[in-house]
Amino acid sequence: MAATRHKPGSLLGSLLGLIGFSAIAGILVSATLTPALAVASTTANSGLDVFESLPSYAQITQQAERNRIYGMRDGQPVEIASFYEQDRQVLQWQQVPRTAVEALIAGEDRRFYTHGGVDAPSVVRAGLSQLGFGGDSGASTLTMQLVRQQIAMDAFIRGDEETYQQQYEASYQRKLAEMRLAIGLEQRYTKNEIVLAYLNIANFGGNVYGIQSGAQRVFGKPASELSIAESAALIATVQNPSTRNLFSADNWPRNQERRDFIINQMANEGYITAEQRDEAIAIPIDENFVNIQPSNNGCIAGYDSARFFCDYVQRVLRQDQVDGHHILGATAEDNSAALFQGGYQIYTSIDLSLNDAVQAALDEQVPNDETRWQSGAAVTQLEVGTGRILTMAQNKDYSPTEDAPPTATSVNFNADYAHGRSGGFQPGSGFKIFTLAQWIIDGHSVNEQLDATREKWPRGTFEASCTGLVSEEWDPQNNEGNEYARMTPTEIMVNSVNTGIVRMASEMDLCDIHDTADRMGANTADGSDWQIFAPAVIGSGSNVTPMGMAEAFATIANGGIHCEPIAIDRIVARDGTEVQPPSQQCQQAITPEVASVMQLVLETVTERNPLNNPAGTTPVISKTGTTNGVVQTWVNGASPTVATSVWVGNIVGSYSLQSRWNVRSTIFRAAMNEAIARYPGGEFLTPDADTVRGSASELPNVAGQPVADAQAALEALGYTVQVANPIDGLQAEGLVEYTAPGAGSLVTTATPIILYPSNGQLAAGGEETEPPADPNAQTWPDLVAQSLPDARTALEGAGFDPAGVQVTWQDHGEANVCLVLAQNPAPGTAGAPGDPISVVVGTNASGGDPGC
């Protein structure tokens, strides 16, 4: 590089500086021949101590290179993105074209193969040039230039701005240091190794470094295919990349002038023939000469459907830790320096085929150009048992720019704020699974009867021991104003009954519910503490993410073991060594027994909601979620192998998605079908019988007892008992015909019991009939919880006449319409084919047959 010329007014200073510089330079030139003798003797005689401050060690440093991220397709790694501070691909000597080497030597240092790192004639000419004699002339050899570029790069990586700037300032001291280091470099490495290092480190404009990346970005070809003219044009850039790079047409005339000089020098040195020289110079540098390729740096240039996942991986690399240290370095600074140096191959968990299929479903169902509202949609899928992220898709294109169009964003809707800058979304009824979990943990039964009627809850009803806050008065309602009566927690989850969930939560500590959510993987999107208040149990509290909800369902499907999400499977450094990525972190969040009962309930939810039930026989657990006004909608679920969370909603605003309510289900079903096809097999746990029962017990059979005696007996056991109006029954008048819930049902003392007295109308002779003594008589089947048509079919199949069914209609909420609530005779007792049977069947508020 040319030295800086001093102004004529500083001639004396230049002369004095030149004398000192020339003396020391002479020592260094001599040192290329006899380094130890020349330096030792001269410094002793001259008294110069400059060498005491000069570095004495030089080596070719590792040069910054691309980092490459790989996804998986059919079990094989596929590159999905590369990212780098400097676009460089390091070549080996055999990969470098001869034309590039010859252009470099001819243009920058034609005596390179004969000097020892410092070129004496160049030093003299540079000194005379400083005094105003002759034109500009630099003393830097290729080796000295390499030294300067390495020092500058190392300083840049360390953040040493002062040292970095010094490499580009005119200074005798710096020039002497370069000479000393260049001599050391020449003594350690071959000439070809130095040329190779130069060609790999040189800048070709912008952040493009190294001859390979330069060739690919400027000419769209590998360096090995460069022509004489192309090689010379790239080498013409290195003296001043900002004004001679080929990326800007404004630079083409200056580049061509330097390029043609280099081509002539190549001919003068005998590297090419006169004919080759003339042919190369005849090629103009214009739009036909260059073939500029777009930058492939970063996630924006990566695999289309995996760009948000790529961004997630980069954030993990920059901020996550392993054993208290950053992944690639002990400190944040070390980690950043390692990423700058690059050369890492990062193998990730993303299943590109599955991700593509899910992305296609999102694009079809929630197009990114919707203008009626700011529409958003996202899907996360995790591998059950490992936490590996298989899918991370959303309906917006990835764009990290501030002026991104409405169809694009840099916010990753699937991830939390730390890993995607998302504030998350309200979970709606999807949060009810944590109330269910705590209900089972606290020993309650999922089959006990609860009062799900609407009521106004007074101030202070709900306990939140961790906050010290007193709950406000609350009057929760159900979707579309539906009213319900007595239900089991299973039925509450199937029908997503707010009033039922509230009843369950009233018997628990709200802090316990949120602690369970934390353990299962559903944390707040912004990393803050949960907003714990009563309405949070129906999903009106803190925002969550699809990642967190997928984690929770993976925990349930995994027998209660929660595994932190994993994005990176392997990291291989440029030297082939393995770098430990964040390791698998799994721990028991809920017991297997609790998980088994949650699987039982949530599989029932799926079976009773066909829109969310994928095709085939693979069991699937699921739960929908909808916020007030249908602003945010969800379906979260899992097979035994893959957990899936689907969010469809408003990015901002509160546009009602009532007309598009089921889009979430369409996407969920498609995503689960694809996941099950690629990750088949597995089964859920057998429900633990004791946990299913919980603290509930079977309701005693009081049929046939006087009403007062039955009431007293049940109240003595702690039950709250109500007596209904008499019904047509087989029992004698004044005796209990049956109860609701029916005898043998799982109940707790909190379950209200209704006694149905008989008016004796069906009793033979006004007296209770005895079971037939015929040993061939049939036994009555269990009809409770069956629909009335199914109950008639069951009776016929058991040998009874379905025409003998006597129905009493009772309003027990929308969820129980047309279902048998109780029966008499009891299941398992004997009966003749023509005997009648009395059943209580659910109806609506209008009473009578609702059309069963």
C-alpha cells in the first residue's frame, strides 16, 4: 500500500524521520539474511531501542469464515442458511487459480519470490517519495500487507478500535513493526502459504473477503474458474476496495484502469503471452463482464420456510448458555468473537419436509396479505420425549428490516421475547389444562360431579397465597351465554365450560395452578411473573407463546416429564472438533399418574371434537382456546410422539374471528396428520385407577328407602341433599326411586345429591315388584352417560324390550341433553324381557323431549 506523502513544509521532519527509518529498515533488510547477527550488533552499537517495543512473533492467524446452519430432510442434513461478519470461504492451495496468484504477484509485489519479507529497493523508493522525489511509491510487500490485515482483523474482533485504526495511519513505527513481523512470517511459512493467506484474507468490497467469495459474488462462479481478466479485476480491488470494488458501476472505470495495468504486468513478467494480454485487455468492465450475485448472509437469504427458525437458532447461539458459560465462549465477548471467526457447522432439529407442509397449510388458511385485520398465525411442533423443535412456521415472511411490508415481520410469533421479540398472546381456554392438572394433583377426581351453574362469586372467594391479593367480585359467563348444571371435570373440559373451571379453581390455590403451568413449560412470553387473578384460570391472564403451549402438551404426552425445547443437535468447529450445544434438560413436572389421567381426559376432548381429531387411529390429546371477542384462537395438542400448538389471531387489534373460528382446527388437523405420518407409533399411558377416582367415592344406593331416611343417611356422610318432586316409579309411594347422580357414581361431599321420590304409579299393585326368580333372566345394562337412542339399543342388545323405557326429563345443562343421567333398576340387577326401566334423561330449559 502506498505510503503517505509529507507536505513540503515538513521536509526537515521528513528528512530526520527518513534517516531514522532508513537506518532501522536497513537493519531489517539485513535481518532477512542474518537476522540474529544483524539485529543484535546494530542495536548494541546504535543505541536504538525501537526493537524493544516491536513484536517479535508472527504467524498466519485463523481467518473469519462463514457459519453454516443445517436442517434435516429425510434424515440427511440440508444447509438452510449461512451467516457471517465477513463473507469468506477459505480455500486450500490446490483450489486457488494460477491466474489469481500471478495477477497478485505482478500487481502487488513482483519480487515476492526473491525477497525475505522486506524489499530493499521498495524501501528506498518509498523514502525518496516521502521527500518529494519521484511519484508515489510504497514499501509494503505482500507479506507486510498480510501482517497489517491480520493485526487489523484481530483488533476488530477484540473490539480494540485504537489498534485497528492505527493499521491505516501513516507511521514509521507501524511500518517498522510490519517489516519485523513480515521477516518472522517469511521465516516460518513458505511463499505459497503466504500468498494463500493473502488471497483468503483480502477484501473485495463491502463484507466480501477472500478470492472464493469474491469470485462467487462478483462473477457467479468459483475461484477455480476465473479467467485472466476476471482474476486481474479482483486483484485490482485489493489496493482500495472502497473505490475499485466491482459491486458499483461507478467504480468500473477505476477498476479497469488498475486491472489493465496488472494484465500488462503479468505479460511483462512472462506469466501470460502478448496474445493473452491483448485478449484480456480488450474485454471491457461492464454489465456483461460482471455477474453480481445477491448476498447470502443471514436468515433473510436462507431456506424460505425456515427463516424464523434460523433467527431463533442465531439467538440461541448468541445468548443461551451451557454449564454457566456461553455456547462458544466463556464470556459474552468470547462468544461474539467465536461467532465472528465463524467456520462452525450448526446441525439443527428442524424437519424441513414437515415444516414445509405446515407452512403450506398456514399460507392457504391465513394468507399474509389479509387487509381486514392484522392477521397472524403460527405453529410450533416439538418431538415428545426430547423437546427437539420439528416445526416453527408462521404466516408472515421473515424480514429483519425496519421498513418491512405488512406481509413481513422480524417478530417470531412462536417464541418468547428473548428468542423472537414476541410479546405473546392470551391463551384463552387453552389455559384450562393447568387447572385440570392442579385439580388432579390435589387429589380430586375427574369423574366427580360438580355444580357448573353460573353464579356471582363474591370478593375474596379465590385464594392466591403467593400474591396476598384479595380476589374481586366476579360473574363469569360461558361462551354464547350457555348455561350448565352438574358436570364432571371431564365434561367441563370437553365443553370448555368457564363456570365449571371456575368452580374447580375455587377449591384450589391460584398460585399452585400457575406454578404447575411453569413446570409444564408454559411461561409468560415476556419472562415476567404471572398475572395471577381469578379470570386467569379461563385464559384472561398473561400472554403465552405457541412454543410454551406445545411444551405443556409435550409434557402431558411424555408421562409428565417436561423437556426444554432444543433447536441445535450438534456444533462442529472448523477443525472438526465437537462443541457442546445446550444439552437436553428434562425433569418430572407432574407425576406419571397425573399425566395418565390428563391424557384420558384430553383424549376424550379430542374424540368429542371431530374438527380437531386427525385421521387414523393414533390417539391425540387436545384443547382449544378462544379469548373474549374471538380475538385470539388456539388448538394445542399432541400425539404420543409430536406436540403441536396452533395460534391464529390478531397481531394487534381486536378484530373478531367468529367467522373464521375453525381455521385453527383446519391447520391443527393438517399439522398433526403430517406429524403422525412422519413420526408414527406410540401410545398413551393406561389411566391410573386410583388417580382417576381421586378423593371421590361411590354414591351409596338408597333406592327403595323412605325419602327421609335416605336423606338423613346421605347427610350423615357429609353430602348436601335435595329432594325433587315425585316421579312415576316402580318403588312404592314415598320411597326413593333413584338419585342423581346415580348410585355408584363418583362423588365428593361437595357434590349436591338429588333424591327422586316415587309416586308408586308403576308399582304392581301399588307395591314394589321383586326381581324375577327365573335363573335365565337377563341383567340390566349400564345406561348412564349414554344417549337415549344408544340406551334403547343397549337394552335391546341385552334382551329387554326398548318400548319399556320410562323417561323422566330433567334439565342438567346443555352438555347433558339427551344423555341418561340415572336409571332404575340399577345396572347388573336381574330383569325379565318385558320389565320396564325408568331413566332420567337430560333436557333443556324448556323441558320435555328436546328431540332425542
